[in-house]
Amino acid sequence: MKSVLALLSQDLVYDGHDITGDTITIRCHIEPGPEQRIHSYYIRKVKDINIGDKKVVLWIKAFRYYSDRKSSGKTESVNLDFIDDGSNRTKRLTSYVMNQMEENSAIGLERVLRKGIVDLSDSTILRMVKKKR
């Protein structure tokens, strides 16, 4: 499991994993830098490509920290470079879906993906295609 996290980012620290049915849940966290003053923590659930015949969900314990501008008092979330902004999928899952989209329709690809890779609807796939154009 540590090797899967190493492929995504060097900042992820492995905490453990659970296997439930056809899903592997990998728990990990991000270490804050010494200059970052932590405001709060939150859990981010992110889908990734499958391992063998198991779907993968990453539970990442991320954090919000105070901005460098002391007068503003605002907080910022840690930037996860392997996830698209506002998404719950890794970039490599998105690229995998986009490569498969060249050969299939959205409805056909949805059926293929739901059998063993990830649960994505055809509407989500079409939004991904529209966003990449």
C-alpha cells in the first residue's frame, strides 16, 4: 500500500488500510511543514484506479492552515497536487477514464467502470469530457 501512495505523492504518510467487500480503503495523512500554523484537520475521500480486482478509496487527513498574511486571519487548505481542484478523483483516474472514453460511449464506459474499477455515472464522465475540451 505504501508503494501506491508513493506513486501519487511523496507527502502522503501511510496509516493503515481496510478491505471491505470489493473495496480497499487506504488511510493516510499529510505532514504539515514547520512554518505552517494548523487551523483544523479534515478527511478527504478520493477515488483511485483499482488494485487487482478491488476498488480503491483514499481517506486523506488533510489540514487547513493560517495564511501568511497575519492581518487577514484567513485560512487556506493544503494543496493536493495529485487531485484535480474540486474533484474526488485522482488525476491518474481521470486520465484513465479519458483514455477509455476514446474507445467507448459514456453509457458503455459507465458499465465497464462499475464492474470493477470505480463507480462513476455517465453524466460525470460527460462532464469530465466537457471540462477537458
